[in-house]
Amino acid sequence: MKSYFFPLWIVAIGALSLIPFLWFVLTSVKGAAQITAIPPQIIPAFHGDFYRSAVNEYGLFRYLANSVIVAGSTTLISIAIGALAAYALTRFRFSWTRFYLMLLLAISMFPQISIAGPVWRILSHLGWLNTYHGITAAYISLSLPLAIWILTTFFRELPYEIEEAAWIDGCSRLQALRKVVLPLAAPGLFTAAILVFIHAWNEFFFALIILTNSDLQTLPVGIALFPGEYTMPWGEIAAASTMATLPLVVLTLLFQRRIIRGLSAGAVKG
Amino acid sequence: MKNSGRAAVLFLFPSFLFVAIFSLAPIFESFRLSFYRMILTLPWLGQKFVGWENYLDLLTDPVARHSVATTLIFVAVTVPLEVLLGLAVALVINEPFRGRGLLRAVVLVPWAIPSTVASQMWRFIFNDRYGLFNYFLFGDRTELYLAPLADPQLAIAAIMVADVWKTTPFAALIILAGLQAVPDELYEAASVDGAGGWQKFRRITLPMVKPAILLAFLFRTIDALRVFDLVFVMTQGGPADSTNVLQFYGYKKSFAEGMIGAGSAVSVLVFFLSLLFSLLYIRILGARVLRAG
């Protein structure tokens, strides 16, 4: 299928994927006058001013810390709970376990807006608006369908005999899960964790309505609500955007294979 | 196995607890609230049953009707583009070549970028005085520069461009998974029979990845129906409601105006639109894919 044009396709796809964002990264290290220059200046002056001002004046590190806490705890708890569920769904086969899997799939199809209002009210009743545990609880329930679907595809491939051997050696189900199944399923757990982390790190809609206190807001909210009515602080926005995206680009470059496998496991089975 | 039913319940309970409280109950609550009038932030004022009033308002409010139309147009333009471009990308990153892993990682970048970052980035590119978009179109002739995000026709197009950029990789990955399942022997046999590249594509690739393509259509449609982040950052639904898509309209009703009943009616509408499209695609796909679970 390859023709002479094939290398052109590669270049075009690579360029279209990267250049818009690269432009923003370059913007973050430009001088203030360079940003608004026409013709656009490609080579930046490599100033760190926008990063300094994003940190000192706009509280970039606070948003970053909030994102790490919220996305990190969402990932840990979702994977722990999801692994229990996925284990049960692959090892115990009842008609209602299949129904549960379908229910999770159906739930993940619902638009966020259709649960946002009631979720807001529940968190408000509990006094959990503007708290880490409030947003994390909402995120866990949002990410569980994805986590469980990916984990079941991985768990299904693990041979049952190994566990049975562990039971014969006197392990309980939970011990067998912890000592035998989970170590074997580590690649699957890791794949699901990466995807859940990326989703939680990027989530905006629920963060916007649940975290109205700027001390607790995550990076996507901070970036969306960047103050500036008439003159946008583009340098600072670009700096914050670069900081918000860097961990994800590193994850993508390192774990491209796993991400693709995880996404297609979640999708093709769905 | 003894007690396996009980064990299953125990293992599934933690996940069910979260899903029941923060997903299932809210879904039912949304349906219920759509028949009530209630102020979100003033719950002590009580909730009044109003029957179909919220839905009737939705039908008669020109802003709401325009919002439905805008959302459907958005879906109709972006989803086919994303799937088509996704197919092209998938075909390229499925071929073996040096640096394929790197290109796959690069393709994933727009997908991985937080959507609010992508939104600010495109907002900057579409800037009316120093955006790259204007420079590419008009060069130094700044007197011709457009303000795409302040123009009702261009604003929705700009958001479409941003959405296609951001989500084509996802469509590509779904289709790539389909391509990888096509056995090489089919192509080899076709070569023996003297089939050309285009014939192989038409007669082997396309039929074999059809389920993956439809799946990409399904996922992208459901996702595009609830587009929000791009609109929130790039235009706030404006100018003149030209980008006021349903999820943004519902968000404003529920959280800016506090009319949670009216907002819930919008959410029920978005839900039924998603359901309608899902059923349509599943009908085309057949039950085959679902059975694989």
C-alpha cells in the first residue's frame, strides 16, 4: 500500500498533531513583545518570566498540587475498587454479573450534564462541595466504568489454575487475589491506572461546578478561568498549559503502547 | 464453589456503592427533577411539581431550539470528519516503518492534552490581532484580520476545527485496533490474485474494519453531543448564542440561573439524543460486538 507519498503522510500527521501545541509551548518562553508580533516570531527569547509570574501571581503550583492530589487519589482508589470488581466479574459468572458490566457501560454513555445537578446537590448536602474528597468521590464513580472494563479484559486472560493452586495452599480468595492475581495482572492495572489518571487530570466539567474556591481548583479549571478581560495574559496561560500538559506528554511518550492497548481494550469490547 | 455468590457481592459492593450514589441515583434524580421547578442554590424554597412545563419551555424557547440545531450541526460536521481523518491516520500508523512507535505517541498528544489547554491554545491561534490563523490567511496585511471567535458563523467553525484536532486521534486508535485484527494472509492471498492497492483497500480493509469505524462513529457522536469544554473557554456560547450547544445551555440553566428543573430537562434531552444515536449505530453494527463482552 505504500507509495512515494507515504513519507509525506507521516510528516503531515506528525506536524498537524504537534505544531499547534508546540506553538503554545514556544509562546510560554517568549518575551512579552514577541507574543503579539506580526510576523510571528518563531524563535523564542527563552525567558522564564511567564513561568515565574504564573507561579507567583497566579498560583500555578497550588493548581498543580490540587491536580496531583485529586487525580492521584482518584487513580489509586479507582484501581483498587475496580480490581476487586473486575476480579469478581471475571471469576464469578452469574447472569447478574453480566448485567452489572452492561450497566457500567450504559452509565458511562450518560452525558455529564445529566448527573451534574443531582451530584452537586448530594455533595452540597454532605458539605463536600469545595473539598478534595468531594471531587474525588465524583471522579471515582466517573472513572470506575472505564477502569472495570479495561481490568476485566486483562483479568480474563489470567489462567484460573494458578489461583486454584493458591487456594489449595490455604489462601483465601482475597489473599489469592492480592498475592497471586494482582502481581500477574500488574501490566493491566498499570494500563488502567494511566488512563484513569489522564481522565482525572483533564476533567473539567465537574471540577468547574464542584470546586468554586480557587484554593482548591485543579489545573484545567485554573487554565479555563484565567483572569484577564481585555488583555489576556497569554504568556502565563501558555506557561500554565505547558506545565499541565508536560506530565501527560511524558506518559504518552513512555507508555504509548499501553495507552493504545488500553483504549482499544475498553473500546473494542464495548 | 461454595458461597461464590456472597463473595461476588462483597467484591462488587465498593464499586456499586460509588456508582449507585454518584451515577445511578443522580440519573434517576435528573429525570424526576425535570418535572419540577426548583432553585439549585435555594433548596429551602421547595420544589414544585410542574408536569411537562420544563419540556414545553424547551420546545418553545427559541434559544433552546437554536441550541439543539447547533449541537446537531456540530455533530454532523465534526464526527464524519474525525472518523474519516482517523481512518487515514490509522492506515498510516498501521504500516510498518522506522519510527512508527514515535509517530503513534505523537498522534496521541492532542488526545492527551487537557481540553481546556487545547481550548486556550486554539483561542490564541484564532486571536484577531496576532493569531497564527490570521497570519496564514493574510500575512502582514493586518487590516484584513478576522476575529473568528467574535463572528457567529466563524466561531462555530473555529470550535469545530479545535474539536477535530483534539479528537481525531481517538477515532484513529479505535480504527487502528480494527486494522490490527485484519490477518495479513488476506492481503497476501489478494496479491497472489493480482489485486492492486485500491482493490485491497476496498475489498479487504474496508469491510474488515467496518465494525471499528462504526464504533468510532458511535463513541465520537456520544461525545460530540456533550461538547462543553471548548465552548466554555473559547466563546462562552457566544457570539449571539451561535455556539450555545446543549450541554452549555443546560449548564447555564442549572448553574448560572439555578433553574435545576429546566436544566434537568435539557439533560434528559441530551440523554435521549445519545440513546437514539446509540441504538441506531448498534442496529447497524448488529449485536455481534456487544456479545464479545
